[in-house]
Amino acid sequence: MKNFVVKTLANAGALGVAIWLLQDITLTGESTGKKALTLILVALVFGLVNFLVKPVVKLLTLPLFILTLGLITLVVNALMLLLTSWLADQFDLSFHVEGFWTAVLGGLIISIVSWALNVVLPDGD
């Protein structure tokens, strides 16, 4: 359970950095508390998308991973971020990613920050 909480907080932090750096990734809310709650909920959705959908997409695009030496990962991460944005809209969460190239850059930022936070933060059950 502790590992799940740590990964969710790392995702929330990484999403927060992407929102802060890129103007086309937006998180709106009336108050700071509502924004923080929305960010945690979006991090949960993002974690679920990465846990459930990403392995299937990676398996289906395995030849492209081999052909591009893994660079297709940027596209897959962007698609997962766009899917998270769409799901957030369906759940009436105020999180939006505008455009594919913003999602590519956002996915890159989220990957780097999430990796760094997972290195720093303790994990384990």
C-alpha cells in the first residue's frame, strides 16, 4: 500500500511540474485545495492508465519499439497523457492537455520527474 501511495504522489508531483512548465497543460479550480485534490485524482487516473492500458499498447507496438530503438516510447507516453486528459474530462476533473506535441513534451517531462521522484522517495510495502 505504501508503494502505491508513493507512486501516486510521484505522479502527482510530475504532473504538477508539467502543468507548471507547459501552458497548454492546464489544471483549473476555485481554490488551492481543490486544485491539489484534482491533481491527486488525475494522478490516480494517470497511474491506472499506465497500469492497465500502457502494457497492452507496448505489446501491440513491439515491432515499432524494436524498429525505432525505443523512441516510440515518447509517442506512447503522449497517448497515455492524452487518454488521461480525455478520462479526466469524462470524470469532470479540470485537467486538460491541448495537442499532441504538448502531450509529447509533457510525457517527457513527466517521465523524467517521475523517475527522479521515485529514486528519491522511499518505496516498499
